[in-house]
Amino acid sequence: MLIPKEKPFLTGLNSYYLYLDKFIEHLQGEIGSGCFYCRSEDKEILVYFDEQEIIRCIIQDNGELAQSSQSLEPVTQSLSRKNFLVTIYYLDPSSIFFWGQIPSFQRVKTKLKTTDISLPDLFFRLRQKKFSGFIDVNLQGHNDGGILFLHQGERRGGSYSWGTGGFSHSDDDYNRLLGLLQSNAATYDIGQFNAESVIKSESAREKSSIVVENRDYFSNLETALKEFIELYFEVVYKKIKTSPLVQLKQKFVDHLDEYSVLDPLKNFFELYEDGTVEFADNVPKEEIAAAIVDCTWKVVEDNKLQKKFRAAINKWAYKTALEVRGIYVER
């Protein structure tokens, strides 16, 4: 499992003394959003939550594929059978959705070392491969470190031991990590989010095939897209005379040359009055979502509402759910 690098909010707890439902309810009131990490000799459990709901539960037995659920029931069953050490991490509203929806991944078997390759050189190689995944940087003999997240070879942010909230876009944090690597040896633990080519160790020259299950990757794409469209409805409703949905669908038709996936005759998706997007089976969901976001912005620009829409998006807690898929909602 992948655990935030930030300092825990609480640590050293024993699951035997906890009433799970009540404890998470207490955490929702005290810190708002975060994750509940349980570890035993042969099992790990992660529960991601925000102020209102359980976002995702993950259970993994040693050597087995992780299983995920939005129900606490399998977690409760596991905690009833044995004791776990429990650690609590605070994750701010802008990062909880990112952590809660991290795709299934497979770690590369061979760890690289800073003596094999520098971090900037490693980034250069991963950029060439359009790599999507993470680099877990662990300094030897040092408490500091970071997890760097990449999408299509580009660094999107990171989790740092000196940080707060779980996800930072700051170049200052990245540069601080680079500074630490200049005077400290470290290892790179690399994980891939999809079946891209495997990274080879420069010393061992080993190759490992990557098998990744993506069944959870799109589990909340529809939810995030619905919320984005709802923001659009709220912003433009008071200004335009016609239905915001009608204007948006008309924009789809106007740009079919650019976005063929929006062609209503293809029946790839259905967009409803409440903003719900319902995808057909086996369609390019990310491509459709990106096209919808772009057309939404075109309507906003036509009505000169960019400033209001941008302000609404900046307050939106779950924009990371789209950005992690390479769909950028800010303009």
C-alpha cells in the first residue's frame, strides 16, 4: 500500500480498543478528511473519509491483490478477527479525493538508488516513457522523504514528510527534496498505474512485467464530472436565458469536428438535467470527460463568466479527481 509521507495526526493506537464507526465519526468532526491506516503481520487496511462519507476502503493481504469497497463492512469484519496497529493521517479537502482514488498499481521489483541515477535523470527517462505512477523517495538514515506523482511523464505533485495535507504542487517542496538528495543517499521505490514499459535497474538490468488492475480507476469519474457540471449550472443559470444544459449540448454539436466522441449518434454517453453523466460500456471515458470540460468552458467564455466560474472551481474540493486523469479544469 501507499501511505502519505506527512507526519501522522495520531499513531500508536490499537484497533482492539476502537469502535470503528464511532471513531471515524469522531475523526470526521475533528479533522474533517483523512485516512485510517491499520497494519498487522499479514494484512493492511486503509479507510479514506471526508466530513460526510467514507470515500474508499482498501484491504490487502500480504502477497495478494488489494480489494476495495465503499462499505466499512469488510473492514469491520477484519478488525473483529485480529488486532491492528492504527495510524491516522490528515488529508486536506483538496487532496483527499486524489488519495482516495489512486488507481491500482504494481511496484517495480528492483529499487533504484541515487548512486545508480539522479532524480532529475530519472524524471527525464520517465517523461520519455510517458510514465504514470509514483516515485517513493526514501532517504537512508534520514526521516525525510517524499512521494512524487507523475501523469504521462509529468510531475503533478507530491507528498512530503515536512508537508501538511497530503498533496503539494509546490516547486519549493520538490527543490527541498532535491537539496536533501545532494547530501544523502536514497532509494527510489517506483510504482506504475498502468501497463507501461517496466523501468530497468541500471545495475541489475532486470525486467519485470507489470500487471495492473484498473477496476477502481474510473469508479468516481462520473461523480467528479457531475459536480463539475453542477458548478457550471450554478454559475451560468442566472445570466443566460436558455437552459445551461441546452447551451452545453449545442456546444457539443458545434465542435463535433474537434470532439467526435461527443456525437449524439454514437450513444457514448448521456447527460441529464441534474448534471449526471452516464457512460456506455467500453467507451473512452477520459476522452469524453475532457471534451465535456472543454466545451463547458467554451460556454462560460461565450457568456463572459470566466472569473465567476474560476472562483467556483478554486473552492471545489474534488477537482483533483479529474486532474489526476490529465483533465485540467482550471483555465
